[in-house]
Amino acid sequence: MASFTHGNITIEVDEDGFMAQPEKWNNEVALALASTEGVTALSEDHWKLVNYLRDYYTKFGVAPMIRKLCKETGFPLKTVYDLFPSGPAKGACKVAGLPKPTGCV
Amino acid sequence: MADAVDMAIVDKGIDDSIGKLTPERIESVIRRVLDKESGARLQVYVETCVRCGLCAEACHTYLSRDKDPDYSPVAKVKATLWEMTRRNGRVDGPFLRNAARIAFTECGTCRRCSMYCPFGIDIAYLLSTVRRICALLGIVPQYMQDTTNAHSVASNQMWIQQDDWIDALMWQEEEACAELPGALIPLDKEGADVMYSVIAPEAKILAQLIGNMAILMKAAKVDWTMPSADGWDNSNMAMFSGDYEIMGRVERAHWERAVQLRVKRVVMGECGHAFRGAVYDGPKWLGWRGPPIPMVHAVEFYYELLSTGRLKIARKITEPVTLQDPCNIVRGRGLHDKLRYVVRALCEDFRDMDPRDEHNFCCAAGGGVINCGPPWKLSRLKSIRVKAEQLAATKAHTVITPCHNCHSGIEDIIGHYKLGMHTKFVNELLVKCIEMPGS
């Protein structure tokens, strides 16, 4: 378990950089996590993705299918990768404060 | 000495369960596996090994850990299964905690060591037997156990529901048709030449790989289908967690779906362990002579389509590429020459790794090691420095990885050792290179 500091906040993360305590997520934390993914600012489109992931995870306890993410946000897959270059699972989910998905990923 | 930092790693799936075990339960489970499940095979291996240590130089963890003898395959077996055998199952919690760490996180069951063993002892089988014991005792890394639970409940490793699965396929059909008109994904087509099956992460995260396959199937005029219901996920993490009862169920469901659709053969996506589960470990556990229908790995299928001219190459990838040999389809199936045929057909500047083919080093992610999740990531990366050195020496920009575990594992290596490369599946290169019909 490691932690990193961004501005005034310190976040505990696992070895993959995902939040150790997803319940402590807030907008400021999202910005800090984004900085670890090479995303320096979060645009309106970034927030649309992040908020959708966050809501889905809060309701169902898992990350949504990539299909759902694209359908509900209206973004084609390419846009998701443009916004989060490391992809929906390792990039967008991390910024939204989800734990690392289990499985062959 | 084994790395003290790694020995102190806390994993709920292991640590929380150990305290609940009684000495009687530990002994009875170990005796049951040693006497009833592994029997003669295990006995032969234990008695044949002359402790020569030739396996050590074959193992990426030993080489990457500065030749620390504790990381040689023989030492891993000695610290786990031999002691369990010698003490007749009378081992304690701290012993089991270390045994679980070794068996789940320091062996990818890649079987490179078996090739260098003068007797061909299947050392990976010995460490898998340790995992089996751990699974029956309920001490399995938490992240890995979650995938086994998902297999059990949802019939796939990522908790995907059937409607979501079908929705993902219909979406990818639309995407594929936008690239190549008529690139449909036929569901449940009885009697098709090919049933195509994938691992759940393709549907959940990397859906474009399914769309790519629809394009390739249309371009090569293949009569194919995908199943709409359980059995569509050909992956099997239970095989690696040691829960062989669930492993058997997963493999049976996959094959029953293929038989029900009366397809002539099953083609599977770019995954290594799924091939092993469907062709070897699954049928063996189920007491079958072999798979009921022929199973073809994607690499062999691409080879067939390219070498017979059903797919034609219109343009080649120009940037330098190298290639990872996935253990389960290279050491396990001998596909290295066909794989290189495909890569050379697609790429102008192919730089092979050294060593290569069946002698290539493991990605350190397979065998369920990457599935043990974030707690073990740094430990895994310390154990695979040799792969980083091997990759860097090629000076390639792209690493072709026809296996999901190799793909994610090498991505992690590239990030950790700052190699500045990226990984690709063959299917992603194929759709860029082939001649599209009508163009």
C-alpha cells in the first residue's frame, strides 16, 4: 500500500494506483488521481465520464460494461481513449475512484 | 533469502482465512490431495527429482532476483509441496501463508523450467497442486478468488449478465458494419463452421477486439457464430485458483454450448490460458479423452486464413515490432512458427526476442499471477526484470502479444521499467493491414 500527495491532499492507493478507500472519493481526489494518468485538467467531457462511472459503481458495486459507458455518455470508444489514454478500466475507472477491476486486466 | 518486503504483503484472501484453520483440517485437506487427487503422478515427480537445480537458470524469477536460490523452481517446490509431503500434512499457518505466496505469485506455471529439467518433471503441476490445497483450505488471493466467484455465479469471470453480453455484441456488430458493410455477428447459428469464443474482458472492456473479429470473418467469408448464452466465456480462472470443481463446470458449459450449436470447430480469441483450459486441463478433469470438437487458437486461425489467401495483406506495419511467445500456445501447442509467419506477413520490421520460441521468457502475468491483483504488482515486476532487458534489447516500438495476460503483463513491465513501447494484439494489426473486399 502506498500513498501520494497532490496539492493539499494525500490519497492512499494500491500498487496499481487505484484508491484504497473508494468511499473517500471527491472531486478534488479525482483531479489528483487524474494527474497520475497524465491528465492535467478535467474538462466537462472528462467529468461526464467520471460521474457516470461513479454513479454506476455506487449503485451496483462494479464498473459498467464499456458498452454502457459509451451508450450512456454518448461518447464513441475513440473519445474515451482520447480523454483517458490508458483506457476506460485503468484510466477512467481509476480517476472515478473505483477499485481495480478483477480479472485478466 | 526471499524478499522480506514481498513476504510481508498482506492479502485478505490469504491472511484472513488462515486464522480460521485448525491443524486437523489442514492435515486432512493436504492428505486428501496428496493421496487421492495427485497419487502416482506426484509420487513419480517427487521420487525422480535428483535436486540438480538445472531448473533454476530456466526461471525468470530466479534470474530477475539476482539468482537468489529461494526463487529457483526446485526451492519453490521444496518450501511447499515437499515439506507438506515430508510432514504428512502437519504444517501450520505461517507455513501455508508462505506456500500460498510462492504458489500463486512466484510461479506463472509457464513450464519453461520443465523444458530444462533432465527428466521433464512438470514443476508447474507441482505448484498447481499447492494451489489446489490452498483453494480447498480457502486461502486464495482475494482478487483471484473474485474471478472464480464470478465464474461460479455468472458463468464468466467478470460478472457480466446475459443481456449486457448480447448488447455488447450488437454494438460491436454496428461498429464493424460501419467499417465493412455486412460484417455481422451471427448469434446462435446452428451448424456454422466456426463458433467464436472470447474471454470476458473482451466484452467488458476491450469490445473493439470482437468488432475486429467480425471484420476479419466477413473479409475471409467465414461461416461463423457466437453464442448468446452461458458458455460464451472461454476463460477459466478457477483452473488457476485451484477450484477444480468450478473449473470443470466452466469447461463443460463452454463445450456444451458448442455441441448444442452443432458447430464444426471452435475458434478462440487471443488468450493463452483459455486454450489450455479448454483443450487440456478441462477435459482431463472431466474425464474426457479430449475436446469433443476441434479447438483452434486465433493465431492458428489467422495463419490458416493468410496462408490460404482467404485474407490478403494490402499494407504492412512499418514501425519496428517484437513478439511475445505466450506459454500456453507456444510451449503448450507449438504455434511459434505459425505465429512468426503471421507477424512477418503483417510487419516489415520484425525484431525477434532472444531467447525466442519455446525458449522465450514468461510475461510473469500468466498462470493467474496478474489476477492476484494490486497487492502483488510490485513483487511481480521485481520478478520479471529479465523480460524488461529482453524487450529493451529489441529496440522495437510495438510488442505483439497474442494473449491477454501477456498483453497486460507486458504493459505493466513497459510502464515500470520505462521502456516507451506499447502492446498490440494481432487482431488489431490485421484489421489495419488486410485488403477489404470491394476496395
